[in-house]
Amino acid sequence: MFGLLKHKKLNEEEYSDFRLNYCGTCKTIGKLYGHKERVLLNFDVVFLSELLAAVNNRKEDFNYIKPYTCLTLPKKDEQIPQFLKYAASVNILLGHYKIIDNVHDSKHKYNIWSLMQYFGNSNFKKAEKYLAKQNLPIEFIDNEIQEQFKREKQKISFANYQDTFRYYCNQTAKITGVVFEHGVASFNDQQLSKSFSEIGTNFGEMVYLIDAIDDYEKDKKNGKFNFFLLHHTVDKTKLIEKVTKYIYECLEKTKSCINALPIKESKKRAFINSLYLNVTSKISPEKSCLTLKHCAQKSLSVKERYQLAILASKKIALNKKGVVLQYSSFAFLAVSLILLFIFFPHLVYSASDSAHKTDCCNDCGKINYGPCGSCCGFFCDGCISKCCGSDGSGGACSSGHFCRDMADENPAAAFCLTILCCVWCKGGGLGDCLSNCSCNCEKGS
């Protein structure tokens, strides 16, 4: 399985919907194109399926889809809803182009990708024929693929870095835009088609840029194309800042389009939170700089993490009333934070290295990532609203995703200390966070 949008800490209802579309798309691929093609299942196509299911809003569409029972397929094609057939066929189409791209990048004439292309060619033709009947412009998509190959072969770069990466992600954006748009063509709703087209376009840009970050070291080693390599004399910190800023701009546009869809508010929030959690997990500074080596500052030492834990404990304890309460609070927090910061270093790294010393709460404008919700609001779902103003992203931190994520991944942090939630939400300097942030985390939330 591949793709950007993997499920990220969903609640029970959200996970149930995700699983129906995940299994539904996979089973439809198996029914229409054979079991071997199911290995090409793409999480991003599952996201398209989820959007289409939300717009159709018919639970009965999944009557013949049984999650988890991988070998149990619908017995008749008529039992499969149209949007799942579309998603499954798109998955085959995009999977085929992904294979062609790998064949194109391979240094060897005979490789596993060539073999996969050969054995999957008949199903590709079948999917292509089906999608052509759905009026998806196959010739347009093929031309854009060829244009992508041409551009990557020419390796043109521009003085303006943004012009460079927009030039190379343009074809992917066009393809995903038209694929998303034609998924709702049967509704004959111009506004709906426009919203899906814009979601697909922005989504395609994000996918291309994030793939470039993920594949940088591998592409550099294997001599493959990567637009980061075109600016080899440029400080990678500066370049990744511009790419990250642009990705967050795409996220904001996508959020607006999702909010305009005629679907339930709970679905809108689930889709938006999923996008932010997945994208941020991919382009967070510690992830990006592990990929683009030496682009971030040196990691904090054990001594520095210890000092931060003591400072944090003092700051919080001094706000308590009464000397006894201050000392007891300091003792408890100091021990807890020292253990957390030493044994779970990424908790403090994300605070200290975040967005290259970005101070999200104190000055959202400086970082140009869009409204506060872009960079931090969706982590705690409104937890930092007191710091940077109401961003409309949700209620208290206890109802958001992020503290649940932290508790799930780190049992020792299940009590969701105020300072930790604050540091993660804020993404800026620890001292400023402690003096300005206010979070209402509940134990185990």
C-alpha cells in the first residue's frame, strides 16, 4: 500500500468509514481486475473514495462490502456502487503510470517494474476503457504524463525556487484535478465539480512535493530526477522552508474546498484533520531534515533536554498558589518531564526545531503558513486559540486529535501534561510557550 493519506488516529466512527472505503476499493479491484492488482491499492485513491461516498451519502452502497474478510468479494458487479468502480479503475490507471514512472527511472533495461508493466497491461487497458466510458479524458492524462517525463529529462531550473517546484508538480496537479472532478460528473453540479477539481489539484501538488522530500536521498544516490537536486548550491533549509510554506498554502485551499462540499460537518472535520495530520507528519522539520540531511540544527543533547525540563517545571510550578503546592508541583513535573524528554526525545525536538524556530502562537504572520490553524490549530483542535486568537478549528484540546496521538504513541505521556500539549501545539520557543500558552488537557484525552 502506498500514498500520502494513511489513517491517523481516527475515532470509532471515522475509522469505520475509512475501513469501508479501504476494503471497498480493494475488493472492487479484486472483483473487476483480479487479486494480483490489489497490491497496487493506493491510500490516496481511498481518500477519493471517501469523498465520493460522503457526497453520495448512502449507507446501503456498502451492503455487500464486508470489511476485513479479504477473500470475500461481491458476487455480482451490480452489487458494487458506481463510485467504488470509478475509484478502483482510477487506482489501476494511476498504479500503471506509477509503474511506468519507475520503469522510466530505472537504469536497467530488465527490471521488476518492466515485468509488472507487462503482466498488468491487460488490466490497465480494461480500466482505461471503463474510465473512457465515464468521460475521463485518458488522452489528456497520457499527454500530461509524457510532458512530465519531458520536463524531468530537460531538468530546467528557475532563479525563483517556487517557480521551479511549481513547474515540476504542475502535471501531477492537473491529472489529480481532472480525476477528482470527473468522479462527481454524474451529479451535473458545476460548483461540486469545481470543488472536487480544486481539491484534486492542490492534493496533487502536495503529493508531488512531499514525494520529492521523501525520495531526496534515494534519488541522489541512484542518480534519478529530483527538483531539490537542481539547486545543489542552495541551502536546503531555505529551499525546504519555501516548499513547506507552499504545501501549507495548498492545505488551506483544500480546507476551504472541503468546507464548501455538501456533506456532514463531522465528515468535513474528519477529512480536514486527516489531511493536516498526514501532511504534517510527512513534512515536520525532524522528518524532512532526516531526509534532506544537515538542513536542520543539531539535535538537543541529553543535558539540554534536562535543562529544558527543569525550566519548564519551574515555569509551571511558580504559577501555583502556596509554597507547598509550588514545591510539590515542581517535583512531580521535573521528574515527569525529565523522563519524557530523555526517553522520548522527539517530544522536545518538535518544540525546539519546529519550522525552523517558528513561533506559531505569538506571531502567525511571520511564518506565512496561513492562519494559525494551518501550523498548529489542528494539532490540538483549538487548544491554542487563546494564544493566536480563535481560528475556528474546534473545541478544547481534550476533544482534539493530537493529545490522543501522543498518549497512544507514548503511554508514559498518557496524562497529557499541560506543558507538553502546549509545546507541541505551539511549535515555537519553549520559554515563550510556557509564558503565553494555555491548554486544557484532560488525563488520557
